[in-house]
Amino acid sequence: MKEFIRDFVTCPICKKEFSYDSVVSTAIKVSAYDLDLKPEYRGINVSLYNIITCPECCFTFQEKDRDIIIDYLDEEKILKIKKFLDYIKKMDIGEIDNTSKKSLQFYKNQLLIAAEIYSILNLPIEVSKILIKLSWYYRENDETEKELGILYYCGKILEKEFQNAEKEDDYIFCLFYLGYINYRFKRKNEAAKFLDTLLQKYKDSTNPYIKAAKFLRGEIV
């Protein structure tokens, strides 16, 4: 069965077209989910291939945003991004690799670069989503202290932004992770507060975060 297809995209910063390997939907197999909906994949770790980097200028973004990220760019943000990318080029981030052979180390570097770029784009909730994936990277490598450090930082972002979330899915995401992050830091009352708010408002929702919130709430006694 074919697991990847070669796709092409034009970098919105340097305008160069480049290719990347995209996971075929039929190759995505999840065996289980952690408490925070981190998927446990069978076979391909799909998370590795949801982020791509321009080999010409190092602009890094989520594949899901390939057709819309240009909408968040203006002259001032482009100048800031280019300055940041010039700095990145002086660092050893490893060989830029958008293929199915991508290394875990390069994936980690992609997440760090993307988090800064989305911050420049003034998309803090997207920054938190990227950093959540970085916390998963550290969890998979049994680096609990680093995982918790990332979660702490995400919590600070979400505390500031959840009431400003314009999309319902983003609001649900924020409340769920505020519940989960407080749970991880053993702040049970705070965790329960965010989860209860979520469950009371969306008790009939089919959103997967609602189902996960019900299970997580049951863990808090």
C-alpha cells in the first residue's frame, strides 16, 4: 500500500516551489489516544509530516495552512520573518528534509522554528498547538522535565487567549488543554474549573475534545 505522495507548494516568502512527502489518508492508523488526545500511531508517525520547511529560505509552516498562510502576511510581518530566517540560517538546524525519511531531530527543529513564525504572524493559539506537538516529542523521548516546561508555557498562552478565540473549535481546544495542563501540574481545582466550563457548555457536542474532557474530568477526584 502506498504510504506517501509527493506534493508541491510555493513558499509565500521566497516564492520558490518545492516538494514534500504527504501521508496518504489510508496510511493513517491510530491504535490509541493519551489523555490529551496525543495519538499513538501504528506504523507511520503522521505528526512528523504535518509540518514543512522551504529548503531555500527555511520558512516553516503547518501543511494544513499551505493555502491560507499567505493571508496572514503583510509587509511588516514578512520583514520580521525574513530577519528571523536569516538568523536561523546561521544555526545548525540540520539538512532540510521534507521527505518520508525526515529525522526526529529535524522535526523538533521544525516545530521550534514554526512556533516563532506563527508568533510573528500573531496566531498565539496556533503557536500553542505547535508547542503541544513539541511536548509530545519530549514525552516520546522520556524527557518529562522539558515536556512540562513546554506545557507550562502553553498554559500561559492559553490563559491569555482562550476568551479571545474566534472559532468555537479553538475555544474548545483552549479550555480542554487548560484543564489538561492544570491536571498535569496537580492543580486539581483549576483543572476541574476549565473542564466543567467546557462540559457544561458543550455537553451534547461530538467534538473529540469533549469526549476526552469527560474522561479526564473523571480522573480528577
